[in-house]
Amino acid sequence: MPKMKTHRGAAKRFSKTGTGKIKRNRAFASHLTGKKSSSRKRRLRKSTIVKPADYKRVKVLIP
């Protein structure tokens, strides 16, 4: 069986942590930020961990 190829689009959006979890950036922060609160914009700047419901699908894309 050949080696699995990394999904290049996913590789640019996700990264693995040292413990094997998958890190992602938050959505809804790129534009239309005037109406969003300061605390919300601050929260959107930070990265977060992929939820268990989506972990399996993302893991296949970045072996």
C-alpha cells in the first residue's frame, strides 16, 4: 500500500501539538469586526483544539 499523502489545504490550517491533539484557528475574525465586541475579537485571535466530533476526519487529512 502506498504512503498516505497529506492534504495540503488542511496542512495549512491545522497543526499537531506535542501530545497529538490537533490545533486550529478560529473562524469569523477576518472581516466585519466593527460590530463584534472587543472580548469576542480577542477570543477569536487565539487558537483552539479540534473537537472530538471532528478529530477523526481531520486526522485522516494530516497523517
